[in-house]
Amino acid sequence: MADTQTNLAWETLLDLSTTRPGPLHHQLAEAIRTAIRGGRLPLGSALPPSRVLATDLGVSRWTVTEAYGQLATEGFLAGKTGSATRVSWSPEPDERRAVVHSHPGHADPRRHLPVRYDFSQCTPDFRAFPRRKWVEAIRTAAETAPFDRLGYAQPGGEPRLRGILADHLNRRRGTNIDPALMTVFTGAKAAMGALARALYAEGHRLLAIEDPGSNGMWEPARAAGLELVPLPVDERGIVAEALAEHPGVRAVCIGPAHQVVNGAELAPERRSWLLEWASRVDGLVIEDDYDSEFSYDRPALPAMQGTDPRRVALIGSMSRTMTPTVNVGWAVVPGRWLTALRPEPWTAPTAPALNQLALAHFIESGSYDRHLRTSRQRFRTRRDALVAALEQALPGARVSGQQAGLHMLLELPPGASATRVMAAALRHEIELCDLNLLRMAGDPDTTRLMVGYGNLADAQVTAGVAALVELIREAGGEG
């Protein structure tokens, strides 16, 4: 039974009018029994004291105590002196069901197996979420926010958060952000969706993207009606010059700080080429500032938005650094795009006002900078341990893309294919990212495997690599 004081059952609807005729305590017992069997009263939830429920239902206290006693006899409820009466039966005999992972990039979002080792690419470090500091920030926001800030969030986002975010990004990422041109969303994907709709409304029908690249950017662009034009990537980022082969394209989405698959930084000459191209065709560069916070061996290059804010729209979020629970992302656009980005401001998918105000306090207090610094140190140590374990377990294996971000690419030994490794991972309760999900056209013969470590516990690195090597051998790899 759940060890909790939360009275989950207090506000559950108990409709006595739908029960069979008979004594009132039998009707009440049937209503509670139906709610338990239907899952509306989950295992371990506390029922209200008999006096309270009697008052709420307009019945005698005796009616409630008799109903409770009958259900306790049947095994539906349990109680002891001095403690609440709680639900002791569940329609699901196994309450320890594994959480189904459904974020993009995972091997199989339908899987129900528990995960022993999480090598997925897109998962942040849930264990390291700064719970205490975040609770303090929420409490401060709730206690100090004017009453009129406790309603729906303001169109475009809370001005205080936009100002603080702009200062933070201008300081850390070399951006040139006017807070008035920033719009707060519920994550980067929502921001991309709004910007893609704005592009479509302004007459764009094509969007060039990195291939392989971020399906988190592709999906909202497709949903907005844009046709995706794939451009190749190499160790210097997107091959920008390939845009010359697509004269109808006037918008491109890229990850210049950290290419989402191979981890490359966009080469300076390609940055310059893209900005010149955008000026020449009256186009827009959409900069996905993915993983720029996690650069280990050298500082990340400044954001392109700071070089030409008239031609670059910047998208970012807190999902990797603070986990998706904070639910804040943003888009910064050139002034001429702002009206198209916010056609109906009150319906924009902006984050809850309290979360925005809490995040503003969290950043302003210095807690966010300290959290980032600690996170980088932890991830650098974990990355080094993972690389060392892979080199020891697979001598001669080639690892690339580990300079930044929370994943790396592993070249599989001769005879192994990533497709067979992925299939084996499902059977052995290991979470991996299917690289083919990040390609416009899949490659069943790929020999590269994406290995993430964002949500891999430090103590699991050695054992996790050993399990991964067994998968590779099972898939036919030499090692």
C-alpha cells in the first residue's frame, strides 16, 4: 500500500443514484466498490474520514462506517486506528509496471520492458534535477508574484523571464536578443511548430534540414505543411553549399553548436556562407541551439543569432539542462517575423506563468549557472568513463562526436549491424537510440550506433558497457 498522506479519494465522485435499490450503506459500498474496480480510486489512496464523507453526501455517519466496514471485510479497504482508511485492492495485480518511454529517438516507444541501462540519446539526467532549489524557486514565485500573475501567462511569455533569459543568452551564448522579440513556448518543439506555421503563412513551402538531423524539428515542420529538403552533413556540420542545388529554398534549420547526430560544430566558413545566402535570397536561418551548454574540451562557438539577428531565428529550451518538467522553451525571431509567429497570442502554447516566474528566479539567483557548471563536470567525468570502458571492452573501436553533448557515435566491429543490435537491445532491457529515426531515409546496413549517457547512472557505466558489448556479439560483431 502506498505510504502517503495525500487523500487521493476525497474528491472522487460517488454517485449513489446509479446503484441498485437497497439500504443506503449498501448503495454507498457499491459506489465505492465500483470506483475501485474502475481504477478511479487507486491502490493506497486514502478515503475521507467517515464524518467528512457523511457530511459531503448528506447521510448519517453510521451509513459511512457500515459501508467502510463491509468493504474492509471484502478486502477492498484497510484501516487501522489513528490512520486513514485506504484502498487495498487494485484491478491491476502488478502495480510495478515499467514506465513506457515515448520521447523521440528511443528504440521502440511501445516497449513495456523495464530498462536496465539507458543509452538513449535524448534523455537528460533525471537523477540530477535540482529538486530543492527548484522547489525554493517555485515557492518564491508563488509567494511573491502579484495576484494578477497567477492567471494565464502573458502573450509571448512573462516579461521578467524574457528579460532574464535574454541577458543569460547574451552573456553565455553571445547572442544579440531584444526581449521583445522572444516568445516563450512549452519546449523547443512547440517553438519550432509555431515558427514553421509562420513560414507557411508567409509563403514558404520548403525547409532545408540536416540529414541525419533532429526529428524534433522535422515533425512540427511537416505538420505545418512544409516539405523537407535534406542536406548532407559531415565532420564540419551541414554542407551549406548544397543549398545552391535547391533554388526554391529560402529557409534552413540547423544545429550549428552541436550537430544532433555526429556532434560536429558548424565550420566558420559555412556559417558565413549561410548568412550570405540568407541575405541574398531574403531567407531565414533557424538555429537549433541544441546541447550548446554541454561542451567539454573547448567552449562552444557563439550562436549565429548574435552575428546577424536580422536573418537568424534562435530556438532553445530547458529540456536538456533542467529536464522537460520545467516545460519552458523559446524562439527569438527577427522583428519582421514576430507578428506571424504570434497570430493568436492567447492560444499560443506558452508555459504556465508560475513555471516561468520560478525559472526567472532560478536563473537570477545564480542557481542555474551553478547547476550548469556542476552538470558539465559530471557529464565530462561520465563521458570519460564511458569512452575508457568502450575502448577496453572493444579494443580498436572508433568513437566520435564525444566533444560535446550527451552522446557519442560508436563504429561497430566487423560483422555487426546496428539494426541487429537494436533488436537485441529490446530483448535485453537496454535502451538505445535508433539512428535511422534521425535519417530521412533509413539505412538497414548502418554500422554506427549512437550511445547516449545523459541518464546513465555513473555506477552503471562499466556494467552497462559490458551488457552493450554482449549485444554486439549477439548481433554478430567481433569483439
